[in-house]
Amino acid sequence: MLWSAFILGLLGSLHCAAMCGPFMLGLAAREYSLFSLIIHHIGRWIGYIILAVFFYFIVSPLQIFELQQYIGIFSGILLVIYGLKSYIPPVNKLFIRMTFFISQRMSKSKTGRTGNIMLGILNGLLPCGLSFGAAILSVNFGSVWNASLYMIVFGIGTLPILLAISYLPQLGLQKTFRKFNTYTPKLLLVVGFLLIIRSAGLGIPYLSPTYNLDKQEIKCCDK
């Protein structure tokens, strides 16, 4: 299912273009070489891995007690909360503070290869609906290594558009990217609800198949 991570990154990179486009143009304006930009993106992927590990260890108690069915439900709830964060003042304030804290660290990051990769890590840790959503989804892949690999493939999917933005003029596309950005919370809500329904084991073929607690497997449909 790693292909889903790549597709999510590729399609979601329009969101990245809206959020990180000006930042990538700023990096290119510093006359960074392609190698330096790649180093920055590798740092961004490391930031994604840190997010995946963070969320993985949040749900790890469910795996220890063999409650795999509830990992999907919990992941869906996290996605719904993030999608509705603008309507939940405490959660919204938390992410605003996180953004401010990381942005301050980014502004103080030094130039050069070491500073560039650190800047990328901080960029990957910025509260972003797409990257946080991908990190939450990654915990459903069974192990911290698989979750990390999922985020690397996701990051590779975001690379083409962000590299293009670094070298090509915006061509008036920023407004289009921003419009797409408004749909991200709605997308997270839909994915979150679908994940909750699918993991609930309601006995609905293909949509919410029955979960066999004894065999720890999902029964898709009767034959």
C-alpha cells in the first residue's frame, strides 16, 4: 500500500505549494543549488519520520494489548479532530503556538548544508494538515519502520511540484493553490470518518467488514 503514500503526496503537493511555495521560492532566491534543495527536502522527510514515530508511539499501547481494530478508529478520531481544529479553541491555540515556536527556530537556522537540513526538519514538523494526516495514517501499517517508510514515500510524492516551484515562476497559480488548501480540512474529515467506519467492524461488506478478534483479521465478505 506504499503506492497510496506516493499518490497522497503527489496530489496533496498542491496543498504544499500553497503552504510552502513562498518558502521554497525564498530558498531558491538564496541561489541554493539543486543539491542543497535536495538536502533540504531530505531534512523535510526526516521531519515527517519524526511525526510518524510520534503518532506511532501514541497508539503503541493499542498494539501491545492486541487492539489493532481500535488503531484505525483512534487514527480516524485524530484526523477528525485535526480537520475540526479551527472550531476547537484549545486545539487551535496549541497548533498556533507550535507553528510560532517552529517558525522562530526556522528563522534562526544557519545557512549551509547542516543548517539547510535542519531547516528542512523544522519545515517537516510544521503543523500541516496534509503531513499530519499522512503521519496519522502511517501508524496503521504495523510497525514504526513501515510507518517511517510510508512517510518517506509520501515525501517523495510531494517533491516534483515543490522542486518545480523552486525554479519556475508562480505563473499566477498561487491563488489556485490556496483554493485547494481550503479543501484540506474537509478531506481530512472525510478520510477520518471513513477510517472510523471501516475500523468499526459494522459488518458492511467492503465499507466496514467484520473484524475477527480471535484471528486478528478482517473478513471482507461472505462466500
